[in-house]
Amino acid sequence: MNARIYQPAKTAMSSGQNKCKQWVLEFATATPHYKDALMGWNRVDDTRQQVRLKFDSLEAAQAYAVANNIAVRVMMPKPHQHRAKSYAANFR
């Protein structure tokens, strides 16, 4: 069982940082997607990839993975680079 632990990025539609503070454990795809013969929809037999577990800290997510024998890959967030500029800089 493979999984990854990451901190989600801020959405493009909002300037808030509300959902960016939690850590997410997400399982990797074990089986490939294929077309359903009857409906033609994409189908997968592994339902673990639909599970997204949220934790308040990285340590809690790693402790859960160790307790359940899950091999994880931790993806650290990139530092936010914000350049402060004035409103007048838009018209230069």
C-alpha cells in the first residue's frame, strides 16, 4: 500500500489560507483505470484512491501511516513567495 502525505495548495479562486493548514494522506492508484463496457465511464476497482484522510500535523499523519503499515512519501510544501508592490506599480 503506497500513499503520499502533502499539504494542499491554496485554491486559485480564493485568497484565503483556510484549507492549507491541514495535511492530507492520499493513497496511490494500485490498478489502472479502464472503460466500463456497459456505460463507457472510467472505472477502477481499487476504492482506496477515493479516500483522503486529513490530519492537523505532519507528525500525526506519519504516525497513522506507521501504525497501519502504509509506505508513505512526504511532499513538503514550497515556500510562498509574495512580492509586495504598490497599486501604482500596475500603471508603470
